[in-house]
Amino acid sequence: MTPVVATAVLLAAVTHAGWNAIAHRITDKLVGFTLISGGGLLIGLAATPFVAFPAAAAWPYLFLSAAVHIVYYVLLMTSFRLGDFGQVYPIARGSAPLVVTVLAAVFAHEVPGAWAGAGIAVSCLGLTGVSLWGLRGNRPDWAAIGAALATGLTIAAYTVVDGLGVRAAHSPLGYIAWLMAVQGAFVPAFMYARARGDTVRRLRPYAALGLLGAALSVAAYALVLWAQTRAALAPIAALRESSIIVGAAIGALFFKERFGAPRIAAAGLLVVGIGLMLHAG
């Protein structure tokens, strides 16, 4: 992995943690995800005339990814409703990279070398530390933990599907635009079916915040998709989940959740892991 690719993925991690924090900040989770998903739909539709149309081979992956993303949104909404941001976000994100490593080896035939494997392992150790620190001092909420772990499995699934799809598309921007356009209507349609004439009234107070979240979400995933055309899937997945450290900092600054020395140590392990993965590149 080159420094340019690593920088893009780290920027994606920051923007990803930002939109997840916005989604958590909006009390009505259905409203928040409607705005973020619907905003992604609008961005995708606006971009399609200006980007290359994905190659035919990419469309099965794109449709499968859209379906997995819908399940992901449902599980993430459930996780945020059941648990604290500082607990469920690290578990959901931290459980994904090792699963991605296995799936990428099976489906993309990408087996990490020694340096990359060590970097992934060290990074995952740091991410796991942040996840477990989120449970410290609290009685475990198994429903929230279960939802977060299920969310992590969907993250791993769409990471590998999209990694294969964007490579087949020959256009990262075309792939992300059409992915947003295909998947973006589901959550708004579901909300309209639930709220009907009350939809606009519920959306209006959070419109600006939600659309900001949508822009951050699209930018974060576009950066990751571009990176997946330049490097192996597993190291990118591990590096992207440095968003956990950013999420922990956001939780401490804005949601009054503890950061703590173990999270600082976990961040240090993540930095070491990044260095090992860059050495492999």
C-alpha cells in the first residue's frame, strides 16, 4: 500500500466516523438514516451524467452490494438505538477487518504477505482494545452487542463485494454514483410508508445535518472504493477502521464518553499496524 492510498483511506476513516456520529446525534434514527441515505441518492443521481457508466461485469456486484447495504443500514440503526455510540461503533467496525481478510483470501485470492499480515493483526489488536474499552464499567447490553456484531458481518460482506465490483467497473466514481442511486431509495421509501403525510415535518429539523452526513458518507466510501482499485482489500479494511479511534474521540468530545489510556494505547497499536502495512507496500 502506497502512502497516497493510505492517506486516502485515513481521510475516509475520518469522514466515516463523522457521518456515523451525525447519524447517532439525530435522535430519531429513521429520520437520520432517511436523510443520509436519501442525500446519497440525490448525490448519486446528480453525478451519474458526469461519470463513466460501470462495465457490465460490475452490475451483479453492485446490486448485491446495494442489498447488503440495506441490511447494514437496518442493523446500524438498531445498534445506535440500543447502545451507546462509543460501544456499538467500535464493535461493529472492529469486528470487520479479520472477516474481510478471510473473505478476500477466498473470493479475491488475496493472501496477505508477512508484513501486511502482521500489520492487519496489530491493527485489529488495537481496534479490539478500543471495542472492549467501550464495555468497561458497563453491564454488557447483549442485544446492542449482537446487533453491532451483525453489523460488522455486513460491513465485511459489502467490503469484499464492492472491492470486486469496483475493479470490474473500471470506474470508481461511476460505481459509487450508481451504488448510491440504486440503494438510496430504500430507507426514504420505508419512512414514507411509515410516516406518510408526517414525513416532511419529521425531516425538516434535521435536514441540514442529515444532508451533511450524506455528503460525508459518499465521500468516505468513494475514497475507499478508489483505494480498493490500488491495493489489497484486507489492509484497506484494517486501515479504514481507524475510524474507530476517531469515533472514540468524537464520543469523548461530543457525547461525554470516556476516552482513557487504553484507547490511547490502542491508537498507538493502530499506528504501528499502519507502519507495517506501508512497509509491505
